[in-house]
Amino acid sequence: MNQAKSLTMLLRKPVATSLAMLTAAALTASGLPAVAQEHGGGPPIIRDAEIEQLLREYSQPILKAAGLAQQNIRVVIINDPSFNAFVADGHRIFINSGALMQAKTPNEVIGVLAHESGHIAGGHIARMHEELAKASTESAVAMLLGIGAMVAGARSGGQGADAGMAALTMPQGVIQNTMLAYIRTQEEQADRAGVKFLTATGQSPKGMYDTFKRLGDEMLYQAQHIDPYLQTHPMPAERVAALEELVKNSPYWDKKDPPELQFRHDMMRAKLYGYMDREGISLNRYPPSDQSLPARYARAIAASRFSDTRTAVAQIDALIASNPQYPYFYELKGQTLLEAGKPAEAIAPLRRAAQLSPNPALIQVMLGQALVESNDPSHLNEAVTVLESSLAREPESPAGYNQLAMAYGRKGDYAHADLASAQAALARGDMKAARMLASRAKDRFPLGSPGWVRADDISNKNPEGTAHSTVVVHPKDPPQ
Ligand SMILES: [Zn+2]
């Protein structure tokens, strides 16, 4: 099981009860193949209100142009410094934090998202399953093993790619070559669709082209000793040439991202570097002579990780004074105080962050935690309200349900506390605990009451509830 973690949780000392902005999302349920999961337990997911909101704004116009606006597709961030993005099902686009950190402009990320949307719009995942169904079980397994190893290889920075290629040489070469040709076609289709979506939304294809060209150049260098037949996606040089043909007539080639979006992009990168860099590195990347908001943001985040709380809070307060409407400065302040064991002081900034944020679900979990941990009974009703509000938007958040269970428990409402604990277990994928807690909740609720009905629903759940699907292969292009 992979825990989705907040940026802080990933990189800083674990905080007592705090599952702050995190939601545990099991990648098993989300469709990565077992092979990929074996690799170090699978990639951890980053949850962050600021970054997710920005990626929502990057992806929505594209998804709309792709005819996918109704499908509720989410962009999920994987904590991995390498460059990658891929689709694993029709509901999620995965993108590595490394891709976000390397992209200097919104347009580069949007280009990658456009390509991935092209895979979804083209039904490539479903068709991949059909192709696999036609292959014998053995060759399908070999195929997926190869793909899994390459996905893992791409994630770990490249060496594993060879292992993946080797696995592909195993049996049933003919079927595999058919498969590989098929994958090459898909990549070209996704490129074409991506450029179409960019044009339809009045955006430049330059970021997409530059990114793929850069990765293609890297791939060429690495591909020298690999049999070209066994490439799982088009020879990058050909693909880049085809893409060049496609993009050079775009009326939007020279169009730049709006400055406001570029600013938020810079803030996102500053945040990621602030959380990911080792001690002192942020100061090299964002030296004190750089007084821009992104540089000060990165330094304040680094201070919240490596300095004492007072120093960090002073830097964050200065950011708030510079831009009192930016929700995530308050979030950072609240999180810093909460993790410093000062939940009562964290409440006011987190309330403000939740008010200002367009989608506060993750911030509300943290606010709920601060309210519960403040040990003030007068805060418990507010805690229940904000947590219920968060869970209405993020119904699969174990962290949200855990905080809710604690809030109800402190109120002495053990029926609702058990129900919330059952929902937390359900969201974690722990069916056994979920059923046990739900039947205990049922005994506490009046027969037939709304709480009883919800508990009854959980206690009757089928243990084998989740559908599995397969990763689509993108070894190395950002489309991988
Ligand atoms: Zn692709």
C-alpha cells in the first residue's frame, strides 16, 4: 500500500498524529501493475492543495478540448525526481514531481498533459487491453513484465530500462513486435491529438516540442546499444521530426503563458525545491540576494524544515505581508506551527488558508487536526464541520476520516466515531477492519438511522471490490 503523503510528510520528521494533508491512496486500487509496485513498494503520491489546483487549471481546458471534461480526470503527482508522465486508466494522469521541477514554464507541463490526454481520448488504454487479450497469457505476462521493468527503470533514472528491454526479448517475439509497433502508433497519435488540443485552446505547442526534443536527445544517447526493434515507443528522432512538422505552423507558436500563470508555476517549483532539496541546497538555488516571492517562498519552506519555528514563522509572516491574499502562505504557517506542536496557534492561519483557497479540502484536514489537537472542547463542532466538508470533496481520504473519528470520539459520540474509523479503514483498503468497525457502529446507532444505514452498507461490502487495470507504457518519454 502506498501512502499518499504531503510534501512535508515525505521529507521531514514524521509528525505525531499528523497525517496532515494526506490521503492514503492505494496504488493497487489505482491500477499500477504488480511489477511496478514491487519496485520499492511503488511510488509515493504527493498531495498538495496549491500544486493540485494549478494542475487542475493546466489540465481543464485541454481535457475540455479533448471531449473529456465530464470524466472527472485528475492529475496525480508522483514523488520522483525523474521526468515522467503516464496514464494508467481513464481517470488519472500521473506526473512526476521531477517533470514539474524541470519544466520552466506552464506551457511545458501543459504540453505533456496534452499528450497524455491524447492517450485517454484515443482510448489507448482500453485498446492495449484488447491487444493483450489477443496475446497468449504467457506472452502477455512477459509483455507486462517488460513494461513494468521499463517503467521502473525510467523511474529510477534509466539503468532499469535495459532490464526491461531484456525481458521483452524473452518469448513470443512476433507478438511483441506487433505490440511495439502498436505502441509507436499510439505515441504518434497522442502527439497529434495533443497539438490539436493545444491549438484548440489557443496555446503554443512549443513547450511540448521542446520537452520531447530534449528527452529524445537523451534517449538517443542512451539507445545506442539497444536493438531498435525493441523500442517500446517510436525512435525519438523520427517522432520528434514528425512532431516538428506538426507544430511549425501553429498560429500560437510564439504565444507566452500569462504572467500570472508563470508566477504560480514559479511558486510551485519553489515549493517543490523547498521541500525536496537537502539542507542548504535551497539557499544555493534561491540565494538570499533573490528577493522574488518564489525565492523567498523556497527559503521559508526550507526554514520550516531545517530552522527553528520562530525563524521560519518570521519568514512566512513577511511573505504574508507581501501578499496577504495568497492562501498557501497561511497554509505553510499553519502547517509549520502544527508540526511544531502548537495546534492552537495553527488554527487561525489554517482557517484563513481554507477561506482563501479555491479548493480547500486538503487544508481542511489540517485545520480539523489543529482544532482537535488544540484540546479545546469548544473547537470540536467546527472540527466536525470542516472535516465533513473536506470529505464531501475527498471521499477517499483516510486522514480526513481519522481526524473525524477523533473529533467525534472527543465529543463522546462513539457511534459516529466508529463509523468514521470504518470509513478510514475502507479508504485504506483494509476491508476486514472496515467491516468490524462498521458492525460495531451499527450496534451503537438507532436501527435504521442514517448512520446505521451507512454502517450497514460498509459491513456488507464485498472484500474483492476493486477493479484492476494496467499501466500504459511509457518507458521513457514524458510521455515518457
Ligand atoms: Zn505517450
